[in-house]
Amino acid sequence: MKKYLGAIALSLAALAAHGQGWPEKTVTLVVPFPPGGSTDQVARAIVPRLSEKLKQSFLVDNKAGATGTIGATFVKRAPADGSTFLVTSLGPLVIVPHLVKGLQYDALKDFDLITVAVASPNVLVVPASSPYKNVADVIAGLKANPGKMTFASAGNGSSDHLTAELFWQQTGTQGLHVPYKGGSPAHTDLMGGQVDASFQNINSVAQYIKGGRMRALAITSPKRSPVLPEVPTLAEAGVKNVEVASWQAIVAPKGLAPATRDKAHAAFVEALNDPKVKEQFTSIGFEMVANTPAQFAEFQQKEYARWKTVIEAGKITID
């Protein structure tokens, strides 16, 4: 019996120690979108800090496609040994599961949550030459021509797509969604006047607003952004319950050793709180979050339920 108990004790000790040496090999941060977007920027900003701090190679691998689900599925199937993480937007974790049938992962069960890295509001923008000068003008235009005013997005199921849908629901209106393959082509057509409006991540369009190529009408945060202090919130403009944040987060395959998860969380949070990283993101409208796995889990549950309600109410599909 003593031998048996001793063996159990040794096994438990070995299990507890597993992960203490993380990272023991190259770590890959999978981004399920093309290079250059907000999610990719987050991953590439923290990689040098992680490599320097932990004396190990950290790499970014862009596995784009299928609204982020290709990369998410890849990470779900990867070994849970601390060598693979997913740096993703909210889409694959709380929106796409309600839109795609036969998804190859369960967003609430198949990942170990590490941290929500950053968040940023969306901003309602129109071309600089647009006749719409404020939110009231947009609502009036939508009501005068139901289903005719075009709203660009970075793609089906993106936060800008769902923000437009929520806006229409809360104002009793209906526009026409025009999905693009990424934010950049949507920006180009908006500035060129090919589409009427869009809800874009503030960090991706602040330069165009300040440069006079887009007009910002309202922001989806509870309070005004220091990046665009002259732009009112939607609530100030008379539209309630359209407070939306686009966010980026870090997750791992389910089953990380607790010691690995804890050390990885501490490392990611430290990298996000690096003064240069914080300045890089806060200067363009991001809020640094860097929360705990428990806080992330509670937040994901709320966001998952919220977007499920919006999608079902709007009978939204991406087919």
C-alpha cells in the first residue's frame, strides 16, 4: 500500500511539475486571418517581447479562410502542450458558431482561454462626400428607402457586419449588407463612394477620418474615444443598446497543464502591458484588457449569448 501511495504521490508531483519549463520548444501563434489586420497586429506586437523574455522562438502563422474557422479548427486539433495558441478576433469564438453549420469545434468547450488581449469600439463612417451629416440623417435615409442604403463590412459574420445588424434592429430600419474580403477593400470602396456607410473598427479607420477621407458620425462605446473626442457615442446620438466592442483574444487547445496555462497567461499579459505595446495600441483607439482566464470565460459566455440573440432576431445567415 505504501508503495502504491508513493507512486501516486510521485505521479501527482510529476503532473504538477509538467509545464513549469514552458516553453520548451518553438511556440506558434496562429492567426486565422490574413496579415495586416487588427488580430495579426496584436500577435506580431507581442512576439518579440515573448521571445526576449522567455528565450524561446515565437512565430506567427496566418491560417486564413472560412471566416476564421480554418485557423481555429487547426488549433483545436493541435497538441495541448503549450506550443500552439490561437490569437483571434471575437468572430470564431462568439459569432461564427451561430452562423456556420457543421463547425469542427465547439467554441465554448474546445479551448483553454488565456486572455482577452485588447478591445476597441466600432465607428459609424460614411464617405467624406456623403449627404449624411449625422446619425439622424442615416436613420432618415434608411426609413425613406428600406433595404437600399448599403453598409460595407470586412466579411460575413464580422463585428462590423453584426454591429450594422444590431443598429438596424434597434432603430427599426433595414439596410443592405455588402460583405468584402477584409477591411481594406471595404475602406477603399467606402472612400470612393461605392457604398454608403459602414461600422468599422476605430483603429482601422481613424487615419482616414483624420485625413478627411471618411466622416465619422458616431462611436459604439459607452463613452467618447480619446482618439476621436469630437465624435459622439451612439447613445448621445439617440440610439441606445448598440454598445459594441471588437476584441482580440488568446486561446489554446483544450487540456493545457495548469502550470503551462498559468505561465503562458503571465507571459502574454506581461507582453501586452509592455509600455511600447500599450502605446502602439492605445494611440489608435484600442483598450488594453489583459484579463484572467476566469474573467475571459464569463465575458465569452455573455458575448456568445448576445450575438446569438442578434443573429436569430435578424435571421442572419452567411450562405
